[in-house]
Amino acid sequence: MEFGKYVKDRHTEIIFGAVAFAIILLLLLAFHTPPALIIMVMAVFLIFMVAAFLWDYNRKRGFYQQLKENLNDLDKKNLAAEIISEPDFYEGKILHATLYEMGKSMTEQISKAEQSVTDFKDYVEMWVHEAKLPVAALLLKNFNRGNDGMNNGMSYGDDIGNDDAESDQIKKQLMKLDAYTEQILYFTRSEVAEKDFLIKQASLAKIFGSVAARMREELQDNQFDIRVSGLDVQVMTDSKWMEFVLTQLISNSIKYGAEDRERVLEVFAEEKDQQVQLHVRDNGIGISEADLPRIFEKSFTGENGRRREKSTGMGLYIARNLCRKLGHGISAQSVQGEYTEFIITFSLNDYYRP
């Protein structure tokens, strides 16, 4: 609270005080009051006026200064009235009561909004679980349909080729649908993922093996040459969530693979400065220099997402959030037209804090 602005705000009171001072002085002179008494009376009047003015400024300054400091320190500004004492002047009491009621109302609204979001996430999670069942059933039916075609191949001739192509297309679309529903599931859980974490020693070879087995057909269909080395190392992580992160990175490699050369996916680990770095590198179309700093942002699709195929921009965002919650670092390097490399950093002794 600035003194100059306080004086300016009280200019009307100061003017009335000056007028009262002048009237009292004129009255004393009109009644031929001795000069010494006039000086004494006017000095006492002036001293009390200034003292009252400064006292009022100091008590209000203390309250507003405390309010300002508390607001600066608080993450939730609506709780300001809860941690400041009620002042002893009337205007301050009104302000304190108003802030309290506003904070109370805001807290209730926030609680309702949070509960609504929680209910919605619970519904989405339940929906995803239910949606995955028919997708799995359709995948199985499509697989059986392909087998039936193979068994009757000698009877149907060239139609078998068309049936196989159609079956492959249906399978690919169903697998995409399954991947997207799983991404939604992990996104809804990622905000409170730490409640589901089970941090323990895990083998990178086993984690990658599980991901590769699940994505085997997709990697084969896109003719990827997989090169693995140095994964026989133990790290502190949650295997289930790390498998999801790796799935997102490898899905990106598949989605943005180069079409004019052999597709190669390299997955390797190395120990460096008391850390283990897991590298996922492909020789795909790469990421432009302008897009690279933003690829982990929510819903960012970039040049590749607009040019190659429709992208949600959520996979890498979720992967980064999960790595942060697990205590791992994640970064990316790329040269457009040459390669993209993601690096996940684990600490050997403790969680790595980026």
C-alpha cells in the first residue's frame, strides 16, 4: 500500500480538515484570543489530525500488505481469506467477509467441477473396457474368416486373394481402433497414474520383448528390420506403464516410416553417468527443426501429422507425462528426412529428475 496513493485517495478528507483548521483559526482571531493560545490550540489540532491520519494508514497498510503477500504465496487464490486475520477497521471487515464468501463459493464450484471430471473419467474408463471387448471379438472373427478362406482356397480360386486383402484391411483398422481406445484408457489414468505405480527392478529386454510381441504383425506388415542391443540391463520403473510409453514411440516410428528405403528400427541401451539411456531410433521421415521442441505438447500434430495421416497429437504428450511421474527423463533428436531418436533416461540408483 503506497503512501502517496493513500493520500491521494483521502484528498476529500484532507480538504475538509484544512477548511476546519481555517475556520477554527478565524474564530479564535475573531474573539481576540491571545496569540500563544491560538498557536497552542492549532498545534494540538494539527498534531491530532496528522496522528489519526498516519494511524489509519498504518493499520490498513498492514492488512493489505498481508493480503498481497498471501496471494503471491498461494497456489489456490480462493483460499486467501482463510489464512489472513480479520482486520479491526470496518472497511477491512467487509472486505474480509466478502473474500471469505467468494472463496467458499469458489471452493464449492471447484469441488463440483472436479467431481464432474472424475465421474466423466470413470465413465470413459468403463466405456473403453467395454469397447475393447467387441473389438477383440471382431479381430477374432476376422481371423477365423481368413482361416476359413484358406481352408476353402482350392474351391474359390482368385476370390481368395481379394478376401485376404479385405481381411487384412479390416484387421489393420480394428488394430488401430484397439490402439486408440487403449490410448484413451491410459490418458484418463495418467492424471492419477502414480496411484497405480509399482516401481521395482525390471529388465529392459523383457519390457521391449513384450511390446515387440504385441506389435509383431504391425511391424512385419510395415517391413521393419528390428535391431536390438544392450537391453540386458535392470532399471527401476513400472513395467506396465513403460510398455505403454514404448508402444507410443514405436507406433510413431511405424506411422512416419520412410517409403523410399528399407525401414530400420533400432532399440538399444547404454549406461552413462550413473544413468541408463534407452534409445528408440528409426530412419523415417524425421521431424522438422521448427516442430521438434513442441512434439511433447498436448494435441500438437506438426507438419508430419498434417501431411502423412491424421494424428491426435496425444501419444507423445501422454508418454512424457508418464515418464515425469515415473521419475524418468524423455527427449527427442531428429533430422528431417534422415532419422528420429527418442531417449528415455533412467537413474541407476534413484529416480531421475529432469
